[in-house]
Amino acid sequence: MPRLTPDELRAAVAKLPHFPLAHTPTPLEHLPKLSKLLGGPQIYIKRDDCTGLTFGGNKTRHNELILGDAIQKQADIFVWGAGIHSNNCRQTAAACAKAGIDIHLVLGRGRPANGPDPIQGNLLLDYLVGAKVEIIEGAIGLEVDEHIMHRSREYAEAGRTVYSWDRKVVKPLAAIGYVTAMIEIAEQAAAQSFTLDAVYLCSAGSTGAGLVAGSKALGLNLPITHCAPIVWPWDTRADMARIAREAGELIGVSVDVESSDIDLSEEYIGPSGYGTSSPAGLEAISLMARQEAILLDPIYSSKAMSGLIDHIRQSRFTADQNVVFVHTGGTPALFSLNDEIMQGIGPRAF
């Protein structure tokens, strides 16, 4: 596979329709206090919590390509969905508000209701940006997907032009946003004069697949560790490899990605599973906040950081190596899990 320059790869991505949303390039910051506390390597953080659009996050990059595709197809309504406190849905609803497109969100609680659903965190933001919100008992994944298909058919039968959550269409488009992010990381590392030795992030889908595709296209052969936030009912490595290849096809770039190229860890999800905090993740939140004044979220980025911290404590890196941690956002979840977080971290005594 021929190696592309950053400009060549950026030009390939630019051929697809985009709807501008993100504040890019996002900063790449050194974390000197955390690096010193952990004894190396030197840790840098890619601040994709700063992409803008209602608290930012990785889905803002995704949505530039997804909205571009939807507008080209003349969609007048999105039917979207995930978990009840979904970062994806919050950012997609905000993107639709900017584009002037209606959105119907199907949010899966994963259990029967136990009283009214608290309107806080991402759910509050969904309402604020004008989404029509439907909360169901089904769980994120196949149950929510089936309900999205049902609602999409209803809207289509009513004469609407629907753009819906379809994994086969959306996942490769979303990944392309992180092909561009990989270009930024490579250029920023070069500008700051350090060798990029590894990348860590929370992903089990498009974000990580896009970084792998970008790394392959640039010829970096870079170790990228994906700390999964959820165990999907399919082969996640094979799925991510497929997404990376299909993203390459969409921009006319051949990327040779197989399941074996996906370094995926499901060890850091936590004992209570998806949608909850983990003890190691809460430690990561506390360390980042108190050492670097950067907030991680309890569901995604904190668990990936806990994976990086654990690998450093296992002496997988030397003090002179450099690791980039990609902050994928999600900070509104801090407010919806405030009691859980305070029980795990606790206030400092004075």
C-alpha cells in the first residue's frame, strides 16, 4: 500500500461532502504532572472534548461527514438512537439543529422505568437543542436499532425523507472523521518535535477504526490501543477492520486492515458493565482533574485512561517514550452520574 502524505490524504477526505461543525485542529497538550506522577512515558492528550457543539466530543467529527451525506440526500428528518445518556445522540441532535433538520431520538434505558427519567446530562441537552425524544425499555444495540427502523418506516410512509441510524452506511462515514484526526496527531507530534510511539483511546467502532485507517494510509504502522466501553454481540475486531477498509474505499484509498491489526481491550469496562463507572475509571478521573485540571467522563474516556495507567504501571513503556491519549469527550455524563462519582472519589478534606 503506497504511503500518502498528510496533504494527499486530507485532499482525499475533502472530496466527500462535509457539513462544518468541529473546531479543528483540536489541541494536543502535554500532561507533565501526570507523566511525572506515573514515572513515564510522556503523555500527551488530543483534546477532542474541545470540538465544540454542545460540550464537544468525537461524534462531532463523525457528524461532519454524516450530515454532509444526509444533506446531499435531501433528508428532512433524522431518526437516531442509542442509550438514554448517549453522547452520540446529544451531538447528532445538536448537528441537526445547526443544519435545520428535524431529529427523532430513540433512547434505550435498558430496563423498565423506575419513576420518571431524570432530565440531566446528555438527556437535558437533547431537549434543549430541540430533539423529539422517545425513551424505550430496550437496550443499546439491536433492540434500539429495531425500534429506529420501525420509526423510520413510519416517517417515510408519512412522506418524510428520512436519514436513519444504519450501521452499514454511518459507521464508515463516521470513521473518516478520525482519518483526519490521525493526520492532525501526526502533524502536531512533528511540530512539537516528539516521536509518536503509541495512541490510546476509548473505542469499539468508528473512532478507532478511523485512526487505524489514517495510520495505515500515512504509513505510520502505529500501535493504537482501543479500550472498549462495551462488549458488542459480534466480533468487534472484525467489525472495526471492516469499517476501516470501507472508510478507505469511500475516499479512494486502499487500507489493508485485518482483525489482527485491531488492538482491542475489553478489560477496562468495569464490573458493572456499560453505562456505569468503574473504580479504576474513577481513579483516572480524579488523577486527571487534580493533576492536569482536565475532566474525563465516567463511561468512556476515564476507562481508556485507566487502561493506559494500568499499562504504564505494568512497565509497558519506558520513560522516554511518548503516548497520545485521545479524549473523546462525554463530559455531560459527569452530571448524570454525580452521586456515583462522589461515592467513588469523595471530596477532599480540609
